[in-house]
Amino acid sequence: MQPGKYILYADDDSDDRNWVNDACKGIDGSLKVHFLENGREVLEHLSNDLQNLPSLIVLDLNMPELDGRQTLQRLKSNTNFKKIPVVIVTTSSNKMDQEICKILGADLYLIKPDTHQAWQNIAKQLQVFL
């Protein structure tokens, strides 16, 4: 990972944020992850610092205020953000959710795991985008 690059990760579940944080530190101590709780915060964060955009945005589907689908749609319709890869990491294995996210421009759709080892595998998949 190049200096200054980071992942913007939005998930309202603090347990999931902790799993991701631990997994990322476990595979690469230099991996920078900035956590937010919803899509509104993602859009505000990005708009407030257009010079320091993340290398990757990760969204949970089910968040308050702006969910993952709404956030993904706004990201991909904004010329400043549409080239940033977006990965969906969610508990939903619903094929309709997967198809909608693909249509909206998600680069990858992953199901949230329930073990530390599986979270490390997710973190490794995210590194591909950095």
C-alpha cells in the first residue's frame, strides 16, 4: 500500500467495525482504515476533503440515514467519487441485493463472516483495491 492511501469503511455495527479493524491490523499493520457509521457521514467526509480521497470505500447495506444502496448510487453519480472502487460487505445473501449493487456500480459484494480468520480473508480481498 502506498503512503497516504486508506480505506473508508461505513458500518453502524461497532462489533463489525472492531472485527474489521483487528483483521486489517492482523494482515498488515500499515493498513489505514477510517470508520464511519452511515452513508451520510461517508458523503460528508468525502466532500470535506477532496484532496485526500480514499483508495477504497466499503459499505454495509443496512445503515441508518443513508443505507449502502443509496450511498453507492450517490457515489457513482458524483464525478468526484465515481472512480473510487466500492465494496459491499453485508449480512445479506439476497440475490436481489447483490444484483442491485452490481447494477449501481459495486466492484465486489461480500457476505460478512463470523470468525476472525474469515474477516482476515475479507481484509485480504480489500487489499487488492489498494
